Amino acid sequence: MTDAAYRESEATPGKPPGVAVERLVEVVALLRRHCPWTAALDHATLLQYLVEETYELYEVVDDVARTDEPEDELLEDLRGELGDVLFQVVLHAQLRAEAGSFGLAEVAEGLTAKLVRRNPHVFSPEGTLRSAGPASVDEIVATWQAVKERETPARTSPFDGIPHHLPALAFAAKTLQRAGEERGGEAPPNDDEAEVGRQLLALTRRALGAGVDPERALRRATLDYQRHAAGGPEATA
């Protein structure tokens, strides 16, 4: 199947994004030149907004996921929060464009190239659609990880690249996933999301009752786990 045939048969609903995205980039550039507040922004000052907008998007996505038939109002909230996160991406790219390094086009090109490179079961090295069917999920994950490792040969630990500024629970979960323990551990196999949530809440209550900051405790335990798994000394701070 050719790319053109694929686009014709599998086209997603909605307007073509090209004109809308170009207008968005133009508006952001104009704001940078004519709005004193926007003009004063830099990468550092934008970080707080990126975190806030990401959490707001997370909340709405979760609301949609838990609703069998989301109402129009909820979907409108989702569209708005997606836009707010996109605004952050465009702003950061605009800052780099003004500095003469790259712009949103280069960001999109880099992402596209990475997606093609890491999904050889879908794309040929030239980026055209393969005619063969998809591989198994396990093969897809293994290939993705192998390509990623070739792209970052300087990383010698499976934990390299995990952001330390993640919330402690997300940091711990990502660490265990990288260690291959996402399906292991001592949890009973019949524990569902609600039960695990209650257990986590109870453990948080226990930590607070003992005068322990649960966020810091879990973060330190996760760092100790990473060091132990990598053969290094455990954390003491």
C-alpha cells in the first residue's frame, strides 16, 4: 500500500493541521514581539507553566478515559488543555528560533524521523509505509528499545534518562519498568486499580502518622534501588 492510498483510506477526522499550525506559530511570534508579558518569557520561567498545563491535561485525559461516552463539554475541555500544552511547545520552539538554533518545523521533523526510525514494523528506512502486517507487541517493544539504545550509546544504565524531577511515584514506577519489574513484585495478581489505590493511600497515611514525608521517602528509596541495581553505593542523604 502506498502512502497516498493509506492517507485516503485511513484519514483521521478533523481539518488538515497545516494552515492552523502555521497561524499558531505566527500568532506566538507576534505575541513575542508585541506583548510585554510574553516577550519577557524564557525557558526557565516557562517551566512552571509547562508542569501546570501538563497536569491539567493529565486530569482531563483521565476524566475522558473513565467516561464511556464523554459529553461535549468534557471533550471541549480536552481540546482546550491539549491546546494549552501545545502552546508551551510552540513557545519553547519560538525561543530557540529567535536564538537562531531551530524552530517548530525542526522539532516536528526530528520527531517524525524518530517515529519512523523506531517503528520499522510500520515504516521502511525511507519513511514509506511497509506492506507487511505489524509485528507482535513484544517484538515492537524490543525493537523500539534496541533502536533507542543505539541512538544513545553513552547511556550505560537502564535508568539513564529517567527525569529525577518526576513525582516520586512516577519516578519509582518508571524505574521498576526500566528494570523489567513492571509485572513482577509481591502484589497479588487479583489486585485491581481501586485496591492498589487504597493500599497506596493507606501507606501514605502511615507515613504521615510516622512524621515521614512520603514523597521524599519514596524518592530516596528509588534512588537507592537504582544505585543498588547498578552496583553502586546506596544513597545516604
